[in-house]
Amino acid sequence: MTTCHGAPIKLDIGKGEQKLVLAGNPNVGKSVFFNHLTGMYVDVSNYPGTTLDISHGRYKDWVVMDTPGIYGLSSFNDEERIARDVILQADKVLNIVNALHLERDLFLTRQIIDTGVPVVVAVNMVDEAKRRGIQINFDRLQEELGVPVIPSVAVKGKGLKEVEAALPQACTGRVNQELAAEIDTVSQTTANRGEALLALEGDEGIRTAYGISQKDKREEIYLNRRECVNEIFQSVVTETTQGANFSTKLGYWMVRPITGIPILAAVLYFMYQLIGVWVAGDVVGFTEETIFQGYYEPFVRGILTGFISPDSIFGQILYGEFGLVTMTVTYVLGLLLPLVVAFYFFLSTLEDSGYLPRVAALTDRVLNYIGLNGRAIIPLILGFGCVTLATITTRLLASEREKRIAIFLLGLTIPCSAQLGVITGILASIEPGFVLMYVLIILSILIAVGMIMDRVIPGRSSDLLIELPPIRLPRLANVLKKTGIKSFAFVKEAFPLFALGSLLISVLQVSGALNALQDALAPLTVGWLGLPKESANVFIMGLVRRDFGAAGLADMTLAPYQAVVALATITLFVPCVASVLVIFKERSKKEALVMWLSTWVIAFLVGGVVAQLYAHFEQIYLTVAAFAGLMALLVGASMLFSRRKTDVSAQSASCCHSEQ
Amino acid sequence: MTLANSVKGQTVCIAGIKHPMVRAQAIRFGISEGETVMIQEIIPAGPVIVRKKHQELAIGRKMAEDIQITLVN
Ligand SMILES: Nc1nc2c(ncn2[C@@H]2O[C@H](COP(=O)(O)OP(=O)(O)OP(=O)(O)O)[C@@H](O)[C@H]2O)c(=O)[nH]1
Ligand SMILES: [Mg+2]
């Protein structure tokens, strides 16, 4: 777990080599530059906070590093801490700024220049600036900053050559003289001038690391820099005012509740129709049943029976009920892959459009109830793609408290694309009432657990502060590339795990242990959950991946209410192995273990309670109402027993102030 | 008057920000004391969306309550 006031960390990447660091405000196109320079692909999307880790690659004899976007160098939150350490150890910085709001972006530019590192500035998105009537005098800007300034339209490849040509001319720019003198003094104790600057600006990590106790001058330095940037801005930018165009208007409609909520509903409905109905039904029906079960499986079986008897142990493992080359392949490629591709395609489109930050603004209020702010909707939505990736995305949340809540809710309640696809497939075949039942159960768990965590975890969550980027038409090439890369990653990750899972099940079955295990678990599965005893298989498979477990459910014949109980239990059940590993990486060992075990308890508790309630009422709506009532009681109890939250007004803003 | 009780469509001048951390962030965004912004949208009981030139920011309700403003014209 990272400490809040992080001390500077020495980089391992590119040790002893020349480091070129890409830095800039969030969402300005840094990753597009990175992809161009290194020939790699890191995610590019239209929301602030896409890159949350350092990616590195090679460009000529440089090690190039992509950093998370930041509005200034300091350690207000995780992204900033990560970016800070990399930028301070850079040999050269390519600072990318957004032509649409230079007066904001140049603050960071001046701050980077103040650290004394050689800089080249790329003014990106000049296409959008031009469209909005913004004119920039680049020569003048270059003069004012004292470093090379190059205009660019990175997504169209314009200006990239020029930026590359300017890199060798990177130089230390015009610094604030007074400040430079002070840095001279402080830098005698610190490793470099950058750290000295940040120490002066009150960066706690650096101050404690070097035992600097001199009074911090953040406010003074910041205001000074702001004033200077405003002057530069005035002298280089001229604007001809233009009316709002369609995309700006669309952007307004998306956040205005009267239009925004219907838009959100329409988007969700469209997604349901596209993925839940069309892909999960028609497409998967074709790929799974026609192609894989109809042609592929009989074909391999036909070949293999010639060599290995179907009754032998090997035969069973390879192409028996849970066969490695039959069931595993059908599940991954026939059933899950189409769903995963469809999901990523949809999510990538959303990511590229600039819609997500607007959903964040729209849902902020609701998320406040579960101890999060609107920003958390981004990892929660991305969780429907892949919970593992979304868990990493929680880094864009400002406090440890929010990360803890979001990561647990992701692991507990959010089904990933593969799982969701299977679930929708199963639900689509039963009555709508039961679908509602499933959705309401999961939703009430999400709300109840979130509210309880909000009450019980000390501290207060941070407030929303997010920029709303322009709405853009998603670029098909980027959407396809992202979909392709992520889907491929899914197959690569899922295959070995699925193979492992089916191997496990087959071995248990062949050795007769599966039967014994099913009998041993019968009190739980049959007695408590009211499911057939074979459902034990599902949970064993679900240990590896929940979608694998859910896929197993698809092949069982269950009464509608049994399907709902089984689906709810498997949804809440442990996150997949990959997610668990990430949770262990992002949180402390103890916390991760507690989270993992809690999902077991909650899953079976909820499944059982629902089963028992339904057995009692024999009716959907009473069951759901009783269940929701129980949840409300729990939340109420947690409110009574946890201490009251202290005054909140003093503690808005960022990271450290919301810690316990 | 605070940003939280401003009205959609108003142009307001930031007069004061209590919390030092919020103040630091505001300076970076270029919405520090003395700057003017337009109130783009107010989501009931939710965030206030302000606009300065081509930059739009959604500011959480609690933070908005911490930001003092005066009306321009
Ligand atoms: N119109 C236009 N859009 C651009 C340009 N450069 C990048 N974009 C778009 O801007 C968005 C942000 O690009 P990214 O490369 O993800 O930005 P980033 O700086 O890495 O963002 P973070 O990782 O979130 O800090 C994407 O939607 C790009 O397609 C440009 O020159 N013109
Ligand atoms: Mg990026």
C-alpha cells in the first residue's frame, strides 16, 4: 500500500540510460505521442485518467516514458506521485499541452521548466482550437517559454515529425529568477533541482525525506506562476468567439439531468440490445452451438477417439464432459469471445466519445451515498469490461478510502463482460420478473455494502473535481485496435485459467472425488441454496473464474428461481484469479485477504437468504421486498453502531485530508 | 454567496476559497481568486459545472460550498 505523503522513489526503468519523459495535463494526447514514438500501443481514450501507470518503450537511443496526466507537479494523489517521480528523474521532457486551454496547461509547463530540466513543448489539438476560433502565436510562445514549441494534431500525424526534429534542441527554459535563487540554496540538500522546487512548494514526501523544515511557499509560488502564465496566455492567444456547435451542445445535454438521464437510459438500453440480446443470443447461438458444438467438437472427438479411448482417464480429461480440447475451447472461443469483443467495442466507443466524465458528473450525487464520488463511475463502468483492469483504474480515485470501497465493490458485485454475457444469456431465457429479481438483488447488495463501508471506514471521501473534455466522434481505428488488443488479452489470460479449471474438475471427476465433494457440499448447495448438488461444480469452476462458473450454469437445467439464486451467488462469489492478484498488488495483503474471504461469506449468505425467502414467499416481488428490507435493516444497524461522521466542511479536497 | 448556491447561466467571480488544497488546485486550473467563470449547469444536489473559456469542470457540491463567489454584472 502506498503511503500518503510518498517519499520520492528511485526509478528502476531505464537505469543508466537517457530518459525522455512525456508529461502534460490529463487527456491532452500524451499516449498518442507515446504510441507514435515507440511503435507500441497504450490505451488512448477521451477521459482524464486513462494512463495510470508508467509505460516505457524505446525511441532511438532513448527510453521513452508515458506518465499519468497531471495538472501540476506535487503529490496530491497517486497519479501525481507516480508522475512526479518520473518527471523529476527525466533527462528530457516532452511536455504536451492542449491548444484549447493553454492558460491551464502552461501552469505545468512553467513548473516543469522551473525544475531546470530540458523541455520541448508540443501544442496539441490545434485542429480543435482552430475550429473554435483560437489563434496561437507559436513564435511568441516559444520566446516567452524559452524552449522549442511545436504545433501538432497528434491523431492525424501532423507535427509529429517536427516534434521529433525538435527533440535534440530541448533546452532549459526561462525560469523565474527569484525562485531559481531559492532553489539554488535548497538544492544543496536535495538530489536535484526539481526536488528542491517541490520542497519549497510544500511537497510533504520530499520535505520529510530530506528533513527540510523551512516554511513552505506553495501559495506564493503558485500565484506567481499563475500570474506569469496568464500574462503569457494574453500575449500569445487571440480568440474570435464562436457559437456552440453540435458537439458542445450534445455535451450539455449529457449532463443536464432532464436530457442526461434519458440519454443514459438510452445508452444502457442500446447496450443491452446489442450485447444482451443480439450477441448473447444470435451471435453466440451461432458460434457456440453451430460452429463449436456442431462442427468443432464432433470433429476433434472423431479424431481423438482414434488414438485415445473415450473411457480412459486421458480421454475423459481431453474430450469428456469437461474436456480440455472440447468444453474449454467452446467456452472461451464460442461462448465468451464474441461477448467480450462486443463489450470492449462498446466500451471503447464510450471511452473515446468523452461521455464517461459526464456520466461521472451526472451520477456524483448517487455515488456519494456509497462513499464515492462521481469519478468512481469510471472504474465501475470499466468493470463491466474487465474487473481486473478496472481495479487498476481505481487509482484515479483520490483517497485510500474510496479505493478500498471501489475495489471491494468491483470484486463483489460487478460481473465482467464474459460473465455478464453468460448471465444475460441465461436470464434472457427466463421470465422478465426473475431478471428484475436478479438485478435488484445485486443492486441492493452494491448499495448496502457501499453504504455500510462508507459508515464503517473512518475518514471522508473526496469531492468530485473532473474536467469534461469535448465530445468527439470516436475514431474507428482506435476503437478497433483497443477492442482487438483487449479481446486478445482476454483469450490469452482466460485460456490457461480455463484449462486449469477444467483439468481440476476432470481430475476430481475421474478420481471420484467430485461426487464425494458434491455430497459433502450438499448441505450448502442443496440444503441452504436449494440447488441441485451438481451446482458444486459451478463453484469449483468459479473459484478460478466466475465467468467459467457461470458458463457451467448455462448447461444445467434449473427452475427460474434456482437460476436466479445460482446467478446471484456466482456473481458475488470470488473475483477471478487475475483480479485477486491485482487486488493483492493494489492493497495490503491483509486487506486483500479480508476482501477475498468476505466475497465467499457474502455470496453464500445472500444466495441462501434469497433461496429461503423465495421458498417461504414463493413469489418474486415479496422476496425482493423482504430482501431489500433486510439490507435496509443492516444499513440502519451499521449507522446506529458506527460513530457519527465528524464535521465535513473542513475536509474537502484531496487525498491526504480524507485519510483516517 | 458560494458557488453551490449560484444559478445556472450566471457569470461569477471567484472571491475566496477556504481550503488550502482546493485553493492550490484552483490556481492550477486557472480558476483562482479573481477569475471569472460561467455557471454552465447545476445538477440538483449534485455537482456544479463551471465553464471558463473552453474548459468545463464539474465541481462536487461540498467543494462548491467552500468556494465564495460574487456576481458579475
Ligand atoms: N482532435 C484531436 N484529438 C486528439 C488529438 N490528440 C489526441 N486526441 C484525442 O485526445 C484524447 C486523449 O488522448 P490520450 O493520448 O489518451 O491522452 P493522454 O494525455 O494520454 O491522457 P491521460 O492518459 O488520461 O492523461 C483521445 O480521445 C485522442 O483521440 C489531436 O491532435 N486532435
Ligand atoms: Mg495516456
